[in-house]
Amino acid sequence: MRDDGSFDINQFFQDLAIQTSEQAEVEDCLIQGLAAYYRYIYGYDKYGEYPNSLIQERIYVPFVFGFGAVEAVRRPVLAIETRQKMVQYTLQQIDPYEEYGVPYGLPILLSCSARTGSLSAPVFRWIWLLTTAERREVFDEWKKDELFSLIDWITNENNLPQDEPIWWLQHLSTQCDKPHLSKVLADYLLQHVSLSTSFKLALCKGKSSNYCKIC
């Protein structure tokens, strides 16, 4: 970001050491992310599918940049290192005290970090608590494979205290009430080889009808 509050994409590429061969792809991610932002705000493509001219004056806003970051981490053609750089940069832009200072799509970025082996326990706690504090529709943003990547990280992360993974899984399972995820999440947890039978029984005894039907 420039001192005048605008976005210099060439400086961005230089700061993040984005390979020349990937710069066009990353720029397209930002363009598509900006288009997704306007669909999110207005419900249609207010500036067309490719609002290129608005990158400089809008993409620097952390909330808006998050849309571009989500596009990037979902593109397998980009190197893992490039996707990790996009996540790192996005997290560095967080300013919860500023309007639109929390990027869109933080749970998706967490899932990317979990899947690529770059997520740490402190960052997970910080981002998840920040996301829930924002009171956004967290589960609306996730695809099931992204959610599963985070669940696998929670169940296998050695730097979480012994009882903490169970707490997080209980939290996720009780908070997820979205039709596109709740049933598949229940299936995934109950079939997960890393979870104990006692934990699975506790889920079945809970209030969620998804678990009760499976049991």
C-alpha cells in the first residue's frame, strides 16, 4: 500500500517476491476478488467481471483484499509458496480497530495454511477468535474440503494442549448449522480415525439432529 492509501501492484509483487511467471495469475486473482467483493456488496457485477481499473483504489482495503486472497489460495496453479505469501500478507493487513480492517475469508485462509503446513497454534487461535468476534457468517464462506483440512490440522497439531483439540471440534460442530456443511461435517467427524469413540458418542448425544440420525 502506498502512503496515499492506494495499491501499487508492481511494488506488491516486489515486496512479496512473486515470480514473474505467476504475476499475471496473481493479478487476475485480485481482479476476480474485487469482482466478488462487488457482488458481495451489491449482488451483481456493478463494474463488470473485470474491474481492473479499481485495483489501485480499492484492493488495499483489508476486507476487500481478502476476496483476492481467497481467489489465490483456491488456485492450484499457483505455487504453495505463493499461496502462503498471500495468506501471510493478508494477515499482516489486519487492523480490527479500523472500518473494514478485518479481511474477508479468514477461515478459508486458515484452511490453506493448515493444508500447506504453515499454520501455527497461536495464529489459529488469534484468527478464529477475531473471525467470530466480527460476527460474520463464518460457515457460509467455506467449502467442505477446506473445513476438513482445518479439522485434520486440529486433530493432529502437537502444539495444542491435550484437551484443546476436543474443545475446538466441539465448538465447530455446534456452531455449524449451514445446510451445505452441517451434515457432511457430522459424517466426517464421526468417521475420523483420529477421534475417540467417547468423543463421537458425545457428539451423538448433543443437540444436533445430524449426529443423532447418524448414530
